Amino acid sequence: MAMNTTTKKNKAKTGILVAIILILIAVLASLLFFFKEQPTNSDPSSASDYHHIEYNGKKYDYNSSIVSILFMGIDSTDPEQMGQADAMQLVLLNREEESIQVIALSRDIMTDIHLFDVEHNDLGWDKQHLGLAYAYGDSPKNGAMLTSQAVSKLLYDVPVVHFAAMDLSILPELQNVVGELQVTVPNDSLVEVDPTWIKGSVVTLNADNVESFVRTRDTEQDFSNTDRMERQKAYIGAYVQKIKEMLTNDFDNTVQLLYNVCKDMTTNITLDDIQSFSSMLLSYSYDSNSDFYTLQGENKTGELHDEFEVDQEALQQLVVELFYEEEN
């Protein structure tokens, strides 16, 4: 079928370390279920079988060497509510090219998500904010699975196999692992919070101010999540670099520090998965600029909340670029 208009114990400590670093790469701004039946894309002319597609008159095969992991940072200020996915990053481990790519997904993306009522009766699919997909689950695991399904549907049915979700309230605890961290501020969106946080300045983050830097946005300002995602990207890059330095200096103690903050995570990553990821992570290339992607599209002001309409042509091109190989 065709997509018509398409645009791009090793030691236990080692296993634990791999999972944690993967999580930190993706979730900080912000795994046993395989979706055997991927939902079909809302575009009736696109492929429901992701294995083989056509794009611009050429045939492509899905790159089966890719391992996909969706990381979610959950904002759940009300313990009685499920919360929403405030930060989402899809990490791709390309075993063929030995590289890592990260796709940042805005909570404001308007796309089809699976809806349920309060008794969890199925209400079908409807176009809503991507971040709300998690809220329709009846448990953290179910919410993470629903979000993974929605992301798969958004990306033309490519499989999103693994997931990990964590509450963003543990950011100060994560910050304490590395202590003070130097980060270059990417924009002026938080000048009113701290006048020293101006674009281009190098600031020091710690457990007291990290949550403000990573999570704060002006809800009265349209499209403020875009600036926040830029800050999250800057923070992730600095954090990962610091972790690598710590591992070089004191591997065992750093692993223990990281492990201590990852006990409340909702994930379907198995021990076997972790062991297979370990050699990948430690040797694969990753550049926080060239390997970090955000979706193209248009910000719009909705009736109640900001909305982001994805440029489908650009998205299709990105999907082909990252997930497919041209047939020989």
C-alpha cells in the first residue's frame, strides 16, 4: 500500500545506566507492550501498512534497524487526576548507522487521539491536543500506551514500541545528581522570572531554579510552549554532557545516583531491552543540533488553548528521512 504525498548480565549497573541516560536525553524538558495493530493514519490516501510506502514516485521500505522509544514528562499537579504529557521526545536508535536522533513533540500538536469516558468506555478517535492523550488513560501505564499510539498515528503509523513516563516534579532531584549546571539560554522568554536569563547568556542551574527554567511558560502569551521547548533542548544537551563527565570520573557512584531517582517511572523497557541498548548507547553518535528535530507547522490560537497544526508535507518528508530506506 502507498503513502501518496510523503515529505523526512552484562553487569546490571551497565544496563541500568543505559536506560537512565536514554531517559535523561529525552524526558528532562518535560517501556512490555508492542502495538501489533498500529492505528491507521487519518489521511485516507496514506498507508496503513508502514512496512512499504511510496513517496514522490519512489518505493521505500521501513528501516527495521530502528529502535524507537517515547519519553514523556508528565504534569500531574492534582493527585486525583491522570495529568497530561507536558514534554514528549521520541528517541530513535539507528542500529544500521549507529546514530541517535530525537524528535521533540509539542503538547499543542493537534492530532487524532483515542478518547474514553470516565468509566473508560471507548469513544473512538478525535482530533485534539497530543498532550491530552495521556489523560484518557485509566492508569499511568495505559496513559503512556495511549500517548504512544497517538504518536504512531501522527507519524503515519511507524511503530512506537517502547515508552517511559516520569512526573516532572522530580526535576530538582534529577538536578541534584549533577549539582550546578551551566546552560546557555536560547531565548528571552524568562527574563521576567530572572533578569539574568537573557538570550545567549550562560546561567547556572541548580535544584532551586531548574524547575523554573525547564517548566515555566507564560500561559497568557500565545505559543509560549515553543520557547519552553527550546529551553528544554538546551538543558538536555548540557545535562547529558555533565553526566558523561561524571561517568568518566566515577562510574559506579554516578550510576547509583541516577538509579536512585528513577524508581517511580512508568516504563515497558525490559531487562533484555536494556542489555541490547547498552552497546548502542555507549558507541552511537548524537549531536544535539543536527540530530534533534522539531516538527514544522503553524501555531494557532484556539478557543481555549494554543494549537499547533503540523505541516503534513514536511512531516511526511521527515518520516521518510528518519524511518525509511529507498528500495534498491
